[in-house]
Amino acid sequence: MRKFVRMAASGPKKIVFPEGDDPRILKAASIITEEQIARPILLGDPQRIHQLIREQDIDLVEGSYEIVDPREDADAAAYAELLHRRRERKGVTTELSRLLMRERNHFGMMMVAERRVDGIVTGLNFSYSDTIRPALQIIGIRPGARKICGMYLMLHKGGMLFFGDTTVNLDFDATTLADVAEMVAEAARTFGVTPRVAMLSFSNFGSVRDARSTMVADATALLRRRRPDLEVEGEMQANVAVDYALMQSIFPSTQLTGPANVLIFPNLEAGNVAYKLMRELGGVPAVGPVLLGMARPVTVLERDCSVDNIVHMTALTVVAAQKDEADAAPVPALV
């Protein structure tokens, strides 16, 4: 992860933390500012946050961070009006908009949407669905994206593995599965990895005829037609995906040039169970979930997230913001 910390430090961004009065966030903010990864924007009651910094003896240098209280912020009324205009046909009244803008998660999402900050890191004290919902309502999906999905980076001894979807999509069909695979493959490239995509199942290359394995095979064919530049193979079992010699012995005509590093699971249960078992029983560090497909960088933390993982997730959020900025930069004219 040091690579991504260095990348973030090369161009720090403003990142908002709605749970600015959580001691883990404050301890992470101390490391973030020391490493010059980002400028933390802490949401909450300033007196409460300053009291926690003193009580916990947290080394946060004055001026290296900001505290914003949504109840007192000058932009709160304008944000409420924006939310009302965007959601008035979805049952959000003027009064409800004002109430929601006093809620730190919604306020932080609006700061990101209005480009007052470059990204958001949240979720320690919210359920995953309660964090995703305002992100979709306020920030939305990036242009061209069909879905959002959750990805985990598994820091395996053989290199990074990318798992998807692990946290978002409950219902899959072939199109959704292909969409998820495409997003995770593109994310792998962002991290400097050439993706080799395995579409996972309990079947190997048509060995079992079943609606579930057929869906995975259909998704594989769809993604190949859509993205002939990607190495994609499936449907296949997980052990075959990561054991290239076994893969070649079972299916010599495989299109993969090495063991898969992007593992796409056939449903949410499989992906979620797999990364947690690897993390807990295999001792493989898991970084995530990384939310893919949003219009602006949104990072959702797990409730049991450690301080170190908050730092790493913040670094990834900054790197995503850097990429957004680079993609939006005008192309210089040729002379």
C-alpha cells in the first residue's frame, strides 16, 4: 500500500470525513496529515472534536485540517435547496431537505457533489446501505456507467487480487455480471495491474449445465464481445482460476496468459463470503470496499475498520480524485 500512499502524497486532495468525532478518524487524520496524503475536512461539533483530540492526545497540527459543523455552515441552506430541487419528485420536501442537510453523511455527499471537496470517506457508524443511498441520490453514477459495484483488493503473497462484486449488487443477470467484471478490470488497470479476468462458478467451461453456470458463461461471452482488449475466461471454478497449470491442463485453449487476478463472483453472497474467509482464516490483508462507478470518489468503510485501513482507504480515495482530475483536464492543442 505504500505505493498508493506515495501516489496520494504527490497530489493531496481535500477529503471529507462525516464521522469527524470518531477517535479512529481523528487518529487516522493525524497520520494522513503527517504523511501529507490529504487535507482532512472533519464534520461535527468543533468543541467535541477539539475535546477528543486533547483527551486522546492525538497529534493533529492546527491548520493541517478543517472542522465544519453542518448545523452552522454558511452553505447549508443552499445545499438544502439543491437537494430539494433534485429530489422533490422523489418525496423530498423543503423541510426534509433542511433536516437531511443537518445530517453529516448527506452534508458530506453534497460537499463532494458541489466540488467543495474532492472525495468522501465514511461508514464507520452507518450501515452500508444507509451510506450508499445518499451517495447515489446526491452524487450519482458517473456518465457511461451502467451500475456501481464494490471491490476488494486482496494483498496476496503472489500479488494483488481484485474481488467483485462483494458489497453492492444483490441480483445478477449476465449483463450485470459483465458490467461488474468490466468495472473491476478497469480498476485493476488504475492500480497498475494488467487484468486477467476469471468469471467464477461451480462449473468449468460447460462441465455442468445449469441456469446459474449458463448465466456466467453468457456474461463471459458478452464481455468478450464488448471488450475484446480484455483477457476474460469462464465459467470456471476458483481453484482453476488461480492455478494456471491446472487451468491449462483442463482447458488448453484458455484465453488467459497467466493466473487470474480479477475474480468475479456469480452473486453477492459468494463474493462477500470469499473475501472475509481469506481475510480471517487466510490472513490475507483486505483493502476495501472500493466503490466503483460513482460520479465522484466515495469510499465506504467497514464498521470494524482499523486506523491503518482508514489511512489506506483515504489514500485510494485521493488517487481516485487525482484520476478524475486528470480525466477532466483539457487536452492541449497540437501546435
